Amino acid sequence: MDESREAFLAFIDSCVTSFEAWDILAYLAAHPQATLSLDRMAADLGRRPEDLAAAAALLEVRGVLVGEPDGVGWRLTESAELRADVDAFNTAIANNKDRLFVLTRLLENLSR
């Protein structure tokens, strides 16, 4: 397995830990410059804020999300590496075959 694939798998395993995280990452790709609140993301994603809270907190711990100083929302990290990982994830889920691969990996991780 080449290094880029290993890095992509590591990103999936550490950040795409739930369907809520999947939704947040896809949302971030569509809104890379926005400051996002749970309420806004939940409304846009058709989810409840409390359903997204744990996934958002984990993505913040992993460095993908950066909390705003007022504590009300997040923005996507400025880390070029993590932004590239988010972009790679969203490119993958836009392709049927690659989306199935990511989904299978997520389901395998959830079953452990």
C-alpha cells in the first residue's frame, strides 16, 4: 500500500468515525470558509444538533475543526495536510466505487 493510501485510511479511521462525522466532513467541503455552529449544520443537514455534537467534538480533538473564540462554532482547520485529507475524503465520496470503499471502512470500524 502506498503512503498516500495509508494516510487516507488513517484519516478515515481517526476522523470518519460515524455517519455524523461523515456528514460534517462533507458539509465542510462545501463550506470551507464558513464558521459553523451545531444549529446551522444540523438545520442544513437535516439532523438534530445533539446528534452532531459528539462528532464535532471529536473532529475538533483531531484538529479538523477549530473552535471559535466565542465558543459558539467551528471553522475548518488551516492545516494544509488536514484540508487535503478533507478534500480527499470528499473526492472519494463523490465517486460511487470510492464512496463504497469509505462506507465499508466506516462500517468495519463501527462493528469493532
